[in-house]
Amino acid sequence: MAAATAGSGEAADIDGDGHDDLAVGAPGATVRGKSGAGQVALAFGSEKGVVAARHQVLSRADPRIPGSPQAGGAFGSALAMGDLDGDGHADLVVGASGENAGGTARAGSVTVVFGARDGLSDAALTFHAPSPTERGGFGGQLTLGDFDHDGLKDIAVADGKQIALVLGAKNLRDTNGPKITLHVPPGGGAALERLASGDIDGDGHDDLVTIASSDDPADEGALAVLPGTDSGVGGEPLGHQVPLPSADFALAVGDIDADGKDDVVIDTGFGDAPDDTVLRTYPGGASGLRVDDPVVWKGERVRSDTVRLADLDGDGHADLIVGDRRAPSAEGHNDAGALRVAPGSKRWFDSSAMRTVSLDTRGVPGGAAGNDRFASALAVGDYDGDGTADVAVGVPGRSLKSGAVCVLLGGPDGVSGRRAALFNPEAFGADPDAASFGAALAG
């Protein structure tokens, strides 16, 4: 999974200058009087990190984007970046989970805006589920991965209890509607809850990692892997499933022990989850996840529904990044939010070295306040091009839900308040009015 490692080049580099770029979703933004139509702001990376002064703003009001603004459309409710057409520029994938599509109310849609040397190009396409369902929320969960190992990123989108797969292609921008194939996640039957990608078995194909529920409401779930194949995604699971007491688990993929096979971390913010399912690592292997040999977190109990893996200190091992949007501020205000980071190694995570970063951390601008919900969304990318991953942190509740995004730069000591930056919607040219800026991130 490209986002799991630093210095990945084309992973999130829209303009091809060697610095990853940052996309920020503001799904609550008002556009042409349509409340909650949604916007996406793109800011570009540089040697100094993310530069707010150079940005682009997208919405359905933009002539390059098909369609028109819809009240409650939530354009920007999910984001991803990767090179879908092989031109060396990352493309931006935008979910709009509340939009009407195919004549169906709130069915949801996905838009691809193609990258170019000057930033986002004028080429874009929009697609929806093959069989749109009312309030289906298509586009609310998506991930990218090179499942067929052709060098182009592919798009996987949650479509109810199925996975909709669009393969990358050199002529993708010339198609009116991409070919979509449907796949059933292992252990599902009621709903597909989480998606991620990475090469679990080390065969060069990205695999699709899912958490699906077998009943509704989802009080049972399963973590499983569908293998990448030369034709896309295989139908039979790779290895065994991991039964879960609910489907309310966060999911992250990356190579922690640097053995060439991606590993999977799960965690949950579900308060009643048993101790033996909170924050666990399942190592990757040639036969799939080593489900009988999970690595149990030994440090302070951390509950989260937002987890990422990225090499923040440049040692070749993915580090653990856990968002706790419910954490209190230093003054005791609820839901201020915090980020917890633990370094990875050949022996997995060092819980004794876990570090907490928040808007109260020295060097981080702003100061924490109640209901900020810092770390509700996370993205990783090498914004300053130094070879280590940096972290973008969504703060969608800040300033009465106007929102903000905080960028923490990585380095030999990982992330801290050093050179941290906090951006409000206006800095990126986005609408500030209850926009939930930072509710979704990609980069």
C-alpha cells in the first residue's frame, strides 16, 4: 500500500515535483447555496512541507467536475490519491456519499480528477454503483491498490455488502464510464465496513484487506484478505479469516518488521470490545495473515477508530499512528483529540516509546479545545521530500465545525511539534461555514 511508506513518489504527487500533496475534504461545505454539498481543497508539498498559498479547490460547481452541487451530497466524504493512468502524476479520487446518482436518492458517487504538471487537470470522470440503492452511501469508503500488478493503481469502493472494483488503465480518462466488477468480502453478508490494501503475501500484487459484518446491526465481523491477481482481485480468501466481536474496527496496512510482506493492525473505539481484540497486529506471510500468531499490544490501552502505518523516522519500519478523537485536552475539555505514535521495528512496536501529540503539544500551533476532534482523520505522505513520512491530521470540529488540518513533519526522531503547521479552511481557499474541513484526508 503506497500510503504506508515514505518517499513513495507517485503515491500522492499530483504535479510530479517530488513532493507529495495533500487533499482535504470539507463534506459539510456550502456550495452555491447548497448546504452540505461539499468541497475538496488540494495544497501542494514543497521543501518546507505543505504550502497553503499554492492550492486548488474542487466542488461540483467547478466546470471540470461533472454534475452540479447537491444539498447534502457530501462531496469529499472520502479521498484517495494514486496514479491510475500511468502518466507519472497521482490522480485524486473523491467520494460523495450523499449525492443522488443513477436517479436514486443519496446513492453516492465517486469522481476521479486526473493529475498533471500544473496540478489537477481539466479531465475528470464520475461513476456510481452498478445498481444504485437509496441512501447506499457509495463513495463513503474507498481505497487504492495495484491489485493486478500492472503498475497502475486500481480503485476499490464499498458498495453495500459488496466491493466495486475499477482497474486503472492508460485510457481511463477517455472513458465515459469505467468497467466495474463486483466482489463479495469474506465473512460478510450484511455490510462491508472497512477497506485497505497492501501486499500481504509478498507476491508483488496488492491484496484487498476487508472488515465485513455478517449481520445487521453489526455485532459480529471478520477481518479477511482477498488476493490480488493478474486480472484484479481473486474470489477466494487468502489464508484464514479473523473473527471479530463487531465490525467497528479501524484497519491499517504496512510493513512493520521490514520483511517485504505487509502486516495488518486493527483497533477499535468500541467501548465494550474485549481486551483481546484491542490494538493487535497480524503479520503478513506467504499464505496470508498469520492469524494464529497475532502480536498483542503491551502498552497503555489505546482505543481508536483511526489508525495508520508509515515510516516516520526513516528506519525502514512502518510506525504506528493512532488517532484518539475523544481524548480530553490538557484542561480537561472532552473530545479535543490526540495522536499517539509508537516506533516500529523488527520486533514490532515499542510501546514504551509511545509519544502523544495534540494541539496542546509544545510547538503545535492553536491550543486544544473541546469538540475539536483532532485526529478524526489521518493521512501520510512525504510533503517535504526528505524521505520520511509526514502526518496530516484532520480537526473537523474546530471553530464550531469549520474545521482545520494540522501537518506534522517526520524526521530521524519521528513526529513531534517541530515545524508543525495548522491550517484553517480559508488558508486553502475553502468555505469555512460548518464545512467539517479535515473530515477526510488523502496524501
